[in-house]
Amino acid sequence: MSFEFIIGLGRQAIETMLLISLPVLMVSMIVGLLISIFQSVTQIQEMTITFVPKIIMTFISLLIFGSWMLTKLIDFMRGIMESIPLMVR
């Protein structure tokens, strides 16, 4: 197992992690931004208003993107399992 292989595997793992977490984080960020705009327009400064919509939208985005995220993880793990013979040499 060479140094380049380990670095490449680490890079691929980080890229996969970022790709998988991106949809849920973007939905949460957009909902938080919209609620912040709503709060500043209406001058409601209640901190707990942001939590419930963010949690609900996070769960909905997990339901929507969950199968795609799982497919990406399975593809990544399949690639690792198929490269085990290269790691042993």
C-alpha cells in the first residue's frame, strides 16, 4: 500500500462525505436564512422559532435524498472492498 494510494483514499472519503452531507446542509441553511429574513421583517426575535422548521425540513430532506445518499455510500464502500487486494500487496 503506497503513500499515494492512502492519500487518494482519504481524499475520496472526504469528497464523498462532503457530497453526501451537502443536500441536507443546504436545505437547513436555506430554511434558516428564510426564517431569519422573516424574523427581521416582522421583528419577532424569538430564538426557538428557527428550530422546529429546520428540524422538519431536515427530516424531509433526509427522506427525499436518503436513497441517493445511501447509494453513494454503498458505491464508495464497494470501491473500497474491491481495492482490498491492492492494499494487501
